[in-house]
Amino acid sequence: MKIIVTGAAGFIATNLLPRLLTEGHEVVGVDNFFLGRREYVDRFLPHQKFQFHEFDLLDRERVISLFEAVRPDCVWHIAANSDISFGTTYTDFDLKGGTHVTYNVLEAMRLSGTSQIIFSSSGAIYGEPRVLPTPEDYGPLFPISLYAASKIACEGLITAFAHNYDIRAWIFRFGNIVGPFPTHGVIYDFIQKLRRDPTRLQILGDGTQAKPYVHVEDCLDGMMFGYRSARERINCYNLAVGDQTSVNEIARWIIEAMGLDASGVRIDRGNEPRGWRGDVAQVRLDTRRMEALGWKAKMSSGEAVKRAIRETVAQLA
Ligand SMILES: NC(=O)c1ccc[n+]([C@@H]2O[C@H](COP(=O)([O-])OP(=O)(O)OC[C@H]3O[C@@H](n4cnc5c(N)ncnc54)[C@H](O)[C@@H]3O)[C@@H](O)[C@H]2O)c1
């Protein structure tokens, strides 16, 4: 297949690319290095079946030209602003980087006859739901961040384009994804902070925030399984694990993994039960729909976090 991957220099995509290339697909990556890393893409440049284009997906003409030139069978639309807190400071950030970018991708799909989209959505769309674990058909949706509002808008655009223009869509609402080649996130932040100052760790919020963490290898297994097995026009799945890990546990495990003496690290916590405005403090996603399809993550949340800590400590050493 010919596949376009948006956000190709980011954390999840850089773990996806070797899988697609090993399967023999022709892969065209796009990224503007807003959060992604040049060195993550450089690893694949020598591969015969890989091409990379550096540009901003907000540039609709360029997106359309690329899709018309490549005429892909499928797009893995992974690009977005992945940092929820940005949207609080710059209120049009997710509107542009999430919603407008997704519109551009869909319009380019329509014009080039691309018929399949795999989209990375988020469990953040449920806001602070009354039902935990939250199933895919929970509603009405009242998001609490502009990031989540944008993800809902993207899902709406995808389903409307799918209905009108013969497009099939796979929407995955992720828990927190962790693993090697990170660009951001709590594990990466804590390790970086402790490398700069091993005597002090600042935690945003009181550390009781707890979420389901999914290792990126499980996440990609799940996406590929879902893509191959779910054959509706719109296929929408939570991609998560059943248990949760708290930020306080993550801090403790990182201090241990870095070989620091816990009594020598002063932990400064906030007073709020959430890390920042828009942060959903307690997340639990219902995974039964994926399980009914025949897929379950191999690693629990705790196992995924511990493995990602080892991988990130080793990579940043
Ligand atoms: N990592 C998680 O825990 C998580 C959870 C839920 C959803 N998601 C979603 O999964 C996707 C990937 O997340 P990630 O963790 O790999 O994030 P990431 O920031 O590492 O990757 C996103 C990539 O998209 C690129 N990008 C962003 N805007 C762009 C633009 N306008 N033009 C070109 N490139 C652009 C960035 O430079 C980056 O390389 C995102 O859509 C994110 O919202 C991630």
C-alpha cells in the first residue's frame, strides 16, 4: 500500500514507521518539527520506500498537492498539537493545529480519492464523565480542554466526510501512550527535571491524578488489529488498559530507576487534584469494545509505565 503518515517525526509515528516499512508499504511522512524531532525521521531516510516532506499541514495547497501526487491508499493522521496545556494559553492553537489540519487532510483525501483514514483521537474527549470506565457511546460530550474540543471536532469532520465521500475511518481514542522516542509527557518531563536537578522534583497538581497508560507497542498493535478487523464505515474504539497509574507512583518509580536516593529528592506538589486547567484528573476508559473485537493490551498500565521509564532513562542517558 501507499501510506501517508502525518506527524511522522513525533513520538507515536516514529514507533509506527518501522512497522509499516517492515510490512513493505511505501510510506510518505509529513511533519513541520513543531514538536517532532529531526533525528527521529533521519533514522528512516535511507530506506528506499520512505519519503519525507517538511511542511506545515495548515498549508492546504501543499497538503492537497502531496495527496494528489502520492494518491495514497490510506492516511495515518497522527499530527496534532499533543500538549493539552498549550491550548489554555493560545486559544486558537488546537483549532488550527487539530481541527483545521484535519479538515485539510480530509479535503485532500476527497480531491485525491483517498478512501481510508486512521485517526489518533483521545479519551480526553469524554471530559469529566459520570460513567467510569467510560464507553465509546457515552454522551453528551462536554470536553474541558480546547485540545479535547478539537478532537471532537475532528471526529465530527471525519464522520461527515466519510458519509459524503466514500471514506472509511478508524478512530482510536487513546489513554496515555508511553514508550521510547518521547517528545513530551509526564515520564519525559520528570526525567528531564531530575537530570537538571536530582535534589528536587516539581509535580504539577497533587500527584493523585491517575490514568490508564498504554505502551506504544500495545497502542500500535491495537491500531493495526483494529484497522484489519473492524470493517464498518466508521470504526471507533477506546484504546486503553483497565487499570490506572497515579502521577505520584510515576515519580517514585522514576526516582528508583534513575538510581537516586528518594530521601535526597524534595518533591514539591501542587494543591489541586489536576495538573493544569483542562487536565482530566481521573481517567478510566472502557476497553470492552476492543476486547469484543479480539484485542487486549499485553501490558497493564503499571507495566507499561515501568517499561517506558526504563526505555526513556536509557535513551536520555
Ligand atoms: N501520546 C499520547 O499520550 C496521546 C494520547 C491521546 C492522543 N494522542 C494523539 O496522538 C497523536 C500523536 O501524539 P504524539 O504523542 O506522538 O505527539 P507528538 O507531538 O510527538 O507527535 C505529533 C507530531 O505532529 C507534528 N505536527 C503537529 N502539528 C503539525 C502541523 N501543523 N504540520 C506538520 N506537523 C505537525 C509534530 O511536530 C509532531 O511531530 C496526536 O494527535 C495526539 O493528540 C496522543
